[in-house]
Amino acid sequence: MNGIALKIAPAQAADEAEALDSGYALFPATACQTRFWHEQKASPQASALNIAFRLQLSGPLSAASLEQVLADLVARHEILRTGFLMTGAGLRQQVWSDAPFRLDVIDLTAFDDQAAQAEAQRVGGEQARTPFDLASRSYFRAVWLPRSATQGELQLTFHSLVMDGWSFAILVRELVEGLAALHAGKDADYPDVELHHGDYALWKEEFLASGALDRARAHWRSELHGFSRFDVPGDRARPRERRFQGVIRSILLPLDLSEHLIAAAKAQGVTLFSVAAASLAMALQKAADGAGVASVAKIAIGTQMSVRDQQELEGVIGPLINTVILRLDIAPGSTLASVIAQCGAKLSDAIEHLHVPFEEMREMAGEASDTDRPPLCSVNFALQQSFVGMGDEVRRDAFAATTSPSFNAGALYDLNFFMVRRPEGWRISCEGDLDLYDVETIDAHLATWREMLERVQISAPVPVSKTAAVQAHAPLAAGVGNSGFMSQAEMEAKARNIVRFNEDAAGTPVIALNNTAVLYGLAQQIGTDRPFFDIPMVPEGPPREFPPRAFQDLAADAVRLIRLARPHGPYILMGHCVLGALSLEAAHQLRREGETVELVVLNDSWCPGYREGMGWLDRQIRKMQVRADNIPRDFRKAMRGEISMVSFLEQYRIVRTLGIARFALKLGLIKGDASEHKVTENRWYIEYLLAQQARYRPAPYDGEVQIFRSAQVLKGRLFAWDLGWQSALKGKAIVTEVPGMHDQIFRAAGTAVIGKQLRERLADIGANGVEAAAQASDGAALHS
């Protein structure tokens, strides 16, 4: 049975709908786009570079509203109306000023559930396996399959030239936002698009030619010296021409095994990615041993990482990814723990040197272009926390979107292993090339991988050689999973720097996640009857760039440090600025682990999402008010010598980008001071945390909270008295104003107010605790 196929046309005449504006702009193509274009040109009938997504939508839906919102997104994001043009200067992105969009509709409302699912499968498979023509003016198409007035499946197909997983997560959120706004009869509250993919490509071209990657290129030349391809023996000889015929097989891991793997990763100070990839490498070594290869298995696995390591790139739609290579040497008798440690070290190095394009790595490895096999790596691995980036469902008012497993578009690798978190648990999968492997062989590889995952033990970190040691400062890159934790070396370094006051006192400890100075004055104000721990959060070493991380994972690192200071509760947690929000998320996690958090103290800390939740006009007005207040205030501080002129000037991105302040300092036009380096060192990490916090929304918290608000905070409609926390705090929250500016509230006048309020608040909490315990005791006596 076939569905009813409809075409939804725009309101204008058909000839106008078909016409494209002749105006366009040209931008350079990135290295990965150029590779994808040549691969598609070599195999024009292949669909393996397609990316096929499925969204289950619910709400008051119509084909017309869906088409309107999707057309708005095409107009909003240049990459969705981009074609490609080969010129004498190389491949160029051809961004059209206008590209009419049409939504295909296949009505399934008359089908029963089984027939509707079968038809959706048929259409989805057909869409996934239909190649894009390289002469296309757009590499995006969509099919809507309604099952009722409120339910249906939206199938979105893109070419890898224009899309990656992070970008798709952005589009899903904007799609749902747009549908809700259209239904409510108002404009969608989309964030401003500050950069398009063409802008990024221009910057990337200059960046690659600048010499900034000389050290990273030296690393990869060393890493790829003597490279030999790793192939897993197939059931058949490799054909002369690739047909990209693949099949995906999957196994759902039990929840207890999933939780065990996460705990093992935490214990060894690595990411879940490292645990999964190392286990896969051990499983593949078994296949290599069966083929009678050398005693030391040299496993080479490719993986994709996001290069969105700057805040400005987080909202860009387009393929901002790079493929890197993990080379693991597995000697006979190697333990799984040692291979996990080696994988963690290799992953850390790859992240640190992420920006060298995979295309350059191929040249370093001495591989010539070859159309009969995947480039450089026959085996690939990817780990993905969520299909939509921020959870398993995106909801706005009456509209919601969830993802379903994607359709197979074709096998890009001999064996492509991936691990995806689904609502029902982690699912491990393998897409195998059917020209090389039988389905039973693919299933056997999956089973061996699962067997290795089941052997993972929770143990202390395993030392690796000095050259392979995990860099203490190595961050987690988006694309290897959002869940990641500090290395053991970095954790131990931070633990050594924890400052302890009144450590042996009997009261509930106050644990401050601190970013600048030691809070000695506040510890004195609180008194000697309770411990006070000051945990420094700024990483040691010079400022550097970290890739994006989930704010919850940063809080998980803080929880580990909190437990190093005091293994078990009860706790009182405190943080200043963005570290206040981090303290609250740490409190959520500790309470989920069964610990008691008596109080969370938010020191001049705005609620994440408060500003972001405002309308566009209000955000602009608020920003102007803040800047109008900050500029003269900070200038007066610089003139009084409270901060250096360098610190004042480097608040502005253009000054930092162009190096104006440093140049003026070198010429003697302005003066620095001894504290200037420390202030700058601190600011870079706080700015990083703020960027991660921008994507975070706190869950409702029903515990006790104390908010201290700087007296210098602006007042008015756009500056909530409670710093925006009202919607997130369900327990008892008290707001107290503190004299001094944001960075001065811990001076003598401020600590006097904070100390007095905390003594009173903690005494009240203690009295309530005694009363509750007495009531519980009376209740127990009555029931005995």
C-alpha cells in the first residue's frame, strides 16, 4: 500500500516558487567539505554521505505550519541554501540569497499503526539512500508523514557537506520553538545568528595558514610516522569499486552495565568514550589475532570530534567536525585497564591537537587517494550522549520532538561502531559493509565488544609511559560524548591546593568553590565551630582554550573535589558568580547520591537562563544598561589603581583579539601591575564557565538557599531582586544585599554582612534540624 503523496507549494505563483534569485555569495569550502565533494563526485550514485534524521512530532500540527517554519530556518541559516562550485581557486560554497523550500507530504492518517510504520520505514529508507546531485542549490530535503492531527514523523535528510550532529540539535530546538510561536501567533524567539558557516570557513582558511598549528602538525607527524592501516579481516575480498552497501546491527546494554561503565570511567579518571573505545580495540584485537597478524596489534580507529571550541561557534549550522586517529598498541597479555589508560592518553593528545585537518593527516601518513576503501581508517567509532544534544526530548508549549534511530544511508567505513544513549539505556551498534562482511560476522563483532565491556572493572588509574601520559589540562571535546571528567592528575593537583580552616571542628563544613582569593576573612566571620574548605577551581597553568562541556559534567568534577575535602555530608555549599550555579548543580548531584545539603549559598550569582529567557529587545536594552554602568565604573577603578588599565581594556573582545592593550603596554603607553596577570588568568576560566552555563538550565531545587546580592547590581524590571532564581528555587530562599561591587563583596564590609547572615541562617537551620529530629523520635515512640 502506498501513501498519499502531496506537494505543499508556497503561496506565490508556481513559476515564482521555482525561481531562484540569481544573487549569491561565494565563500571558501573547508577541508572536510572539499573531501566530501570529491568523494561524492567519484561515486555520484552513492548515498553514504547522506545524514538521515527522524523526528517524532506531537502537538497541533499541520503541513503548512511545518513548511513555513522549515522555510524560515532555510532563510535564517545560510548553509541550508548553499550549493558548491568548483573554481580555479578551488571549491567554493555558493550561498544563494533566496531558495524556495517545499515540504513533501505523505499522509498516513488512513493507515493502521503497523501499516503506517511500514510505510514510514519504506519512505525513510528511500530518502536516506537517494543521493544529492552535486549541482544542487540546496543539500536539504524534508518529508512529513502525519498519522493524525497531533502526531507524525518528520524525516530530514542532509548531505554531510552541510550538516553535523550538533547542528541538527540546534535545528530541532529552533523547529519546536518556531512551531510554538507560529501557533501562538507571535514571532519565534530565536537567538541572533552572529556567524554563518561561510564566515567560519573564511576564518578557518586564515587560521590554517597562520602558523598557529605548527606544534599540532609536529605532533601528528610524529604520531603518524610509520603508519600502517588496520583492517579487520572480511568474509570476502575487497571489491575493486565500493558500493557502500551497509547494514546496522545493534545491542541494547542493560542499565546496570551502563552505570557500571560510567563508574569505571570516573574511577580511572577517563571518559566513557575511552572505556568504550579501548574495549572495542581489545575486541578487534581478537579478530586480528585470529588472522595470524603480528604479536603486537596496532589498532587504528578513526573518530569524529567537534571543533566548536569557541563560544562564537556554538550556534553555527554546518559541518564543524574533524576526524582524528587513535593509534593503540596492544601487546599480548595487555590488561583492559592498561588499554583504557593508553586510550585516555591518546584521546587527550588528539583533543589538544584537534585542529589539524584530517586531510593533512592523510598526507602525513603517506596515503594516496584511493576510491576502493575508506580514507586512512577502515574502522570508525563514535559516542553520542543524545540525538538532540540537550536531552531526549525538546518541548515548547504544546509541541514536542523526539528522535528515532536514523535510517541507513550507506557504509562509509568497513566497520563503523557507535554508542548512543537512548531513553531505555546505552545502545551499541555497528554498521558493516556487506560487500566485506556477512551479517553474522557483524553480529559477532558486536557480541565480542559487549563481552569486553562486561569485563571492565572499577579500579584506580593505571600509569602509562611519560610520553603517553594524560595531559592534566586536556579538556573534553564535544563529539566524544558530553560526559567527561577531570584526569586523575588534574584532580590530584586541585586536591593539593584545597585550603582548610578549622578542619577538626564538629559542625557541618562550609565548602566554597572559589575562583580568586582565599576566603579567610569570611571563614573568620562564620566562626570556629565549623570547618571551612576553599576549593580552587581555576586550572593550573596559563590560559588556554577548552572545548564545550556539559555544565552538569563540570559540576560532577566539583562533586569529586568536594568529596576529597569531606567524603560524606552533610554539606553547606557556596560559590561566587558562575560558581554559585555550579554549587547548586553539585547540590543536586550530591542529594541524588543520598547526601544531605543543608544550605546552598549563591554569592552574586545570576540564575542560568534568566537573561537568555528574555525577549530579544529586552536583552538588548539590558545589555546596554549593563555596559553603560560598567564602562565608567571600571574606568574609575583603573584610574584609582584598583585594577590595571590592561585589565580594563581587555574586557573588550576586539581589544583582546587585536592585542591592542598588550601593544600599548609594550610601548609604555599604559601601565600594568603585579596583579594584572592573576586577574587575566582568572577571567579566562570564568568566561569559559559562563559559556558552558549558557546552555544549562537548573532543575527545580527544594532545599534551603541563601542569595547574597551586590548592592551595586542594577535595579529595575530587567534586574530581578532575587537574581532570577524564583522559578528554579522551590524551597526557602532568602536574599540579602551586600555592600560593594561584584568582585568586592568579600572585603571587610561585605564579609561582615555575609558572616552575620550565615550565622543566623545556620543557627535557624540547626534549630529546625533538632526540632525535626525530636518530632521523628516522638513519632517513632508513638508507633513502637
